Amino acid sequence: MNYYQQILIILFIILINVVLQLGNSQIFGDITDSRVQIWTNSRENIKVQFTYLPEKPIIDTFTIMNFSVQNLNTGEHIKNFTAKVVVTNGQRLFKFENVTVPDGDFSVKYLFPDDGTHQVLLRINSKSIFALASFQVFVPHQSPPSLIRDDTNVIIAVAIIAIISIVVVIMLKRK
């Protein structure tokens, strides 16, 4: 193995390390829990907890909306009811109808079509309970991806260009 091949291998190993380090910094970023919204109805003796994942919903990507319906006094789950979930931003309306809830916890998946604040309405129906709840989901504005603004892509591109340049120089020197 000649001197130029050794340099090329060393640069390739450096490039792999840079890419792996960038990947690790993204994987091990801060992990935070979704904010829990709570709605109570003392007349019906109900507490509803609502969360959604991801914490910052992405347009046209599934967001999981989780609901937990409990007895306000005991904390035990309300069982065997049907739910209706309506999602609206004031212009569009989407309904999940007749959701059967045997154990008090349920979720629905929704694709938010627009950014902004969306209202999530929940109606609970059982033999002895009729209740309504309201929650909000904020979908942040999302700009299209850009290769120039993403530091990771810029570093990788520079490293690839450097390696290609070195290979070309090595090849030209051999001739």
C-alpha cells in the first residue's frame, strides 16, 4: 500500500467518525414529555387527561392523540363508553365517530393538514354519562427542508468533496 492510499484510508475513517458523531448528537438530544392537558367535569364526576405525540406535530405526519377518562374522585378509569373526537382549526373539520372504549384509555391518529392551533373536542357517551371536553394542539409552522441551512448536510458535503478531490489528485499523479 503506497503513501496516497494510506492517506485516503485515513481520510475515509475521519469522514465516517464525523458522520457517526453528528448522528449521535441528534439521537441523544433532549427528551421531554408531552404536556398533559386535563379537563374536569364535577357534575359528571369525570376527569379527562389528553396528550399527543410527537410533542411538536408535523404537518401530514401522523400524530397520536391519547385520552384517559377517569372518575374525578377515585381516579379509576371509566369503562365501557363510546367516544366521538372532532378535530378542527375553524376551517376544516374531521370526526372520529363511535370509538368504543372498554377500559377508559384510547387513542386516535390524525394527520394535521395545516399549521396553527387546532381544537380537539371529545364527547363521551355511556348509559349514565354524557360529557364534553375540549383540548388544543399547536402545530408549528414548518419551512421546507434546506440543504444549506442544515449543518449536518454541509459538513458531510464538504467531507465528500474533500475525499473526491484527494482521490482525483492521487489518480492524476499516477499518470
